[in-house]
Amino acid sequence: SGPAPARIVLMGVSMGAGATLRAASESSGYAALILDSPFASIRETIADHSWLFFKLPRFTFPPLFLFWFQRFAGFDVDQVNSHAAMSRVHPVPLLMIASQGDRRMRPEVARQLFEESHSAVKKIEIFGQDAGHGAAARLHPEQYAALMVGFLDKALQ
């Protein structure tokens, strides 16, 4: 008999979902992927947040900020892109979580990434308006736990 199958599950929330997705796109040996409140890209996030938090127009501030951010940080922000990462992820079971009440990372981002996934076994759960960014587990712990257990039971069979 060979080695036991991978039982590692990668999970991330918010920026951690982006980092988890990036790590999954560059590795193998994991059995499932759980992403809660993922972002699309640094570029889109800066544009959305500049308006959401500062009411700065999307067409002026974000390009200027990104120019200087790249200069000081020393990397290409376009390398941090969840859509590109999803295209490289192994087709393991996927659980995508979002909330209607999330103004920071709209549920449409999770839906887009979910549709882009090549996984044969995948589930998306969108919590209601009462749950803000990454807050579903805190506000609905029983429902969140049941979602996790149900998904993991199926994914790790």
C-alpha cells in the first residue's frame, strides 16, 4: 500500500483567503480548500476601498496610490490576483463563503471565483445582510460549524 492520501485542508478568511488561494495555486498535497470573504485582486481592492472608506474617485486616487505602493513595496501588485490563482488551483473540493452584508468584499467576488473553479465538488454559502466582512463565523457559529463539518465530511471521504 502507498502513502495515505492528503488530509490537509487549506482555509483562509479575507486577506488570508487570498494568501491561501495563492499558496494553493503554487502547491499540491492538500485535500480541500475553504475561502471565506476572498478578495479579487489588490488593484480592485484598492479601488473599491478608496471609495468605500475615503470617498475618493476610482479613476484618480487608486492609480496614483498603486504607483507609489509598487515603488515602495518592490513588487508588481498584479501578481496578487485571486482570479489568476484560481485558474491554477488543483480541482480539490472547494467551499466558498461570503455575506450579503459584506461591503468590503462583495459576495459577487466569491461567486465569480466559485464559477472559475475547476473543482467537481464545490459549494458556495452566502450569509445574510447581518454578517459583515468575515463575520459569518462570529455571528452564526452553529450554522458556520455545521457548514464546515458537512463540507469536510464530504470532501475528506
